[in-house]
Amino acid sequence: MNRYFDRIHKGAPIDDVEIIDMHAHLGPHFNMFIPACDAESMIRNMGLCGIDKTVLSATMSWDSDFVFGNTMMLEAIRAHRGRLYGACAVNGNYPELSHDELERCFSEEKDVVMIKIHPLITKCQMNDRRMKSIYEFAAKRKLFVLVHTWLDEDPYGNQDLFAEVARDYPDIRWIMGHSGGPHGSFHAVEIAQETENIFLDIALSMCPAQQIEFFVKEVGSDRVLFGTDNPYIDPRPQVGRVGLARISQEDRKNIFSANARRFIDFD
């Protein structure tokens, strides 16, 4: 029997391996009720399932005000030092302001550790020329950039656009957010096999059966990152997906936290 079967089915947190959530958000969204979306509630839910650290960006950054959203993020990580870390949100429609925000967030706060972009909601294609200064900032610092990717009908951030930009910027560590969506797993794997600086993200509400096992078999556990989309999605099922996956314990450790720690100093 899987070593975590009893704990997960009893609803007990996993406590013998560090878990770092690389894909989470903060605050309300304009067209969706999201309970427990404040930092304190997120910390409480992290404790319920054993998540030690979370990297987050503010939800309102995509459709409202990314400067205010980044300020929310900074306040949250300062209030919960060692538990919450920041992803600076940027928007290619505002290239100068985005660059100013990158300078502000990364200079003011050591616990801002990566960049987040959402091409679909901001309606700025990944390969738009206005994104160049953002990518150059990330490449110079060899940062992770988490990108919302979805299916082929997304004209702004589909998997092929993502792959095109990732190849153009090999010094960036690209996280394919949601790995292309509920039916994108096969193409996500093909892209990751061809491009070594791409990491697959498991955050998803409609999860294909044995997706974790498929990613590990085809790409290797060292390029799969744990993410929950908390508080959009309850983080507990995402922990269960990895904890109950038919993979080795070493693979589980890689996904849960070791991969993130290879590139980010969380101490």
C-alpha cells in the first residue's frame, strides 16, 4: 500500500516531506466566489495538508491593477515570513510599468522569487514585442516565469506560443502553468521533451487520470513542479494526487519541493 494512503484518506497532513506550492494566488476575483482567499486563511489551509511554503501572486493583478496586486503580495509575504513567497505580476500591455514593478518587487523584497504572467486575461500574446523587457529581466537573473497556458483556442498563451518563446529565452526557467489545461498533457510532454528549460505544472481542476505518472515517465520527475492554484482550488486534492501517485518516493520529493529548491533559496 502507498505510504501516504491512510493519512490522505483520513485528511491528515503529510509531514515527513517538505511541500512547496509554486502556483498560488491571493485575494478575490471579480467573477468567481473564492472562499478563504486572504493570506491568513491560505496559511490555515496549507497547514491542513502539510504545505510548508507557497509562492503566490494577487488575483486582481490580471484584470484590475497589477501594481496594487503586487503591493498586496508584498504585504502578505512580509506578514508571513518563511511561509509565503512572491511572484511579481506583470502585463505586457504596460511594458514600462511592468519593468518598474519588476525593479520594485525584486529590489524591495528578497522573498519575491519569480514572475507570473497571464496572457489570456491580460490579452497580450506571449510573443508580443512589448514582452521583451520582461523576458530580458528574467533571463538576466535566470528566474522562473510562471505562465498560464491553455488549449489551442487560446490565441494569447497556448502551448505552441509558450514553446516558441521558451526556445527564444533559454536562460529563463519556464513553468507551463496548468500544463496546457485538461486536455493538454500529451502536447505539454512533447514540448517539454524538446525544450529543457520548461517545467510542467500540475495545478489543475479537471485532472486526467495518472497525469503525474505520465509526466514522470515521459519527462522525468526533476522537471515537474507542485502547484495547487490555491485558493481558486482547494489545495488538499493536489497534495493527494502526488502523495497517491504510483511513483517512487524520490520522485515525490522532487515534485513536492526538491526541484524548486534546486533553483530558489527559500531560507
